Amino acid sequence: MKQQFLKAVTDTIRVTVYSNNRPVIPTSAYVTLYKPEGSVLQAEATATVNATTGEMTYDLTAVHTADHNLNYKAAWRYVSGGVTYYENQLFDIVKSILSIPITDEDLYNELDTLRKVNKQEKGTATSATTSTLVDTKRKEDDDFWTGGVIEILYGTGVGQIRDITDFVQSTGTISVTPNFTTTPDTTSTYRIVRSFTKKIKQSFEKLEDMLYGMGKRHELIIESSQIKFPLIYLTVHFVCLDMMTSPDDKWNKLADIYWTKFQEALKGMKIEYDEDESGFIDSVDEEKQSINSLKVYRA
């Protein structure tokens, strides 16, 4: 999904390039910004490179984001291994930016079965600090448990429940927030429950793409709470598809049910749309339109 920036607000544009499934670490990077019609918004300027992740960034000023529209272009030029490479990136300047308004608990409240079937494991701590628990027997991929929950079941620190902010495979380190009140030790047995965070994010991006396809996204005045229920239904739909093992099992039937619920919720959404591009919702025609009434249009 394209990066979005609020009109007349400073922000940072970011890009990471991958090769053979690993991030490229440029030795230097530059970027030129173009308006949607092709004129230069910012002549080539030096970008910042993160020496660890390879992420290239450039700080946008309120001048860069002064006009809302779709399909601005960032033309990156970077050097890696003594060779110069190029990468083009489209971005949008909009009047409202959506954030994800749901959590795992919203999914469980909608379909409690998900709580019971979600991936979870038990283990015993090898060591711990106030903010981490280490279990060298854990071999899942990096970030496999990130976004999930850890609970100390027995031993030192029993009863503590914390959110997992990071998981590192090479060391078996689980980072938590907030810190443990009582630091676990080698007597501490724990349970970790995986989060549906990635599936929620994928569903959110799918919903955003749908909004782009329905009208002038840069003119849309919408707040995150308005997409809560469509996003819940869409996420449950995709989770059920993942659980499906045969065309006739209960998960496939649930996936169909939640796809229908999603479509009905999306059609029923009432949103505000700045049709005359005045910057305000200033007429009856612009207030609480059905999402299906948006004119299909591309800037």
C-alpha cells in the first residue's frame, strides 16, 4: 500500500529495498520528489540511510505536503557495492489517514472460537530481565510471537500477563511491555499466545485498497472508528480461510458468512466526502454519504 501523508503536515517518507530476501544496505542515498503531473517538487537531495536495516528516509516539510492529491513520486538513487541503483515510489497526500482500530480481543468477541484455536505454546524460562524472558528452546521465526501475549503460569512471577513487543529466534528472547513487576527466573513456566496482528494489518490494507478503488481517496474525510466493523468481519473472513482444510468444513462456511457480513457492513458505511474540495464538509450533499455513492475518479 502506498504511503500516505496528511496535507500540510511534516512527516518522513521511507523505503527499504530487498535482494535475496534480505535488505540492501546502501552506502549513500538521494531522492527527487515529483508532483502528480510530473513537475519537480523537490530537486535531488541527500537521504538518510539506516546502517542496520537499510531503510532510506527523507523528511517532508509542510511545503512538500501543501497540496493533497494522489500519485506523487519519490525517485530514489542509491549506491550499494559501488553500483548505483534506482527505485521509484508513489505516495499520496490526503485529508485524513486511517489507523487500525481493532485488536485480537475484537476478533475474539466476534467469534470466540478463534480464542481457542489460536496458536499457543508453553515453555520454561532459561533466563529473564525486567523486560525480557529468554527460552533458548524457542525456534520460531523472528517476530513470530510479536504482538501476542505471554503469561507466567507457575514459579517466580506467576500470574503476570504482558504484551510481546519482539521475538528474536537466534537467542529465544521475548521482549515485553510493560516490564515485569517480578522478574521471572528458571522456575518460571509460561504460556505464549500468538497474535492475529499480521492478519489484521493485511485486512486493513485490503480495505484501504477498496477505498482507493471507490473514489477520490485524497478527498475522503473518514475516521478510523468508521471502519471498525467492516475490518473485524474482513479479518475474521481471512483468518477462517487460513483455518480451512476442506471446501466443506466449518471454517470455509464461516469464511463465506463473514465475507457476506463484510460486504453488507461496507455498503452500510456512511462517510463524509469533500466533493467540492473546499477543505470542509460544508453542504448537505457532502454529509454522511453512502460509500457506494462515491464517484470513481482518479486524479
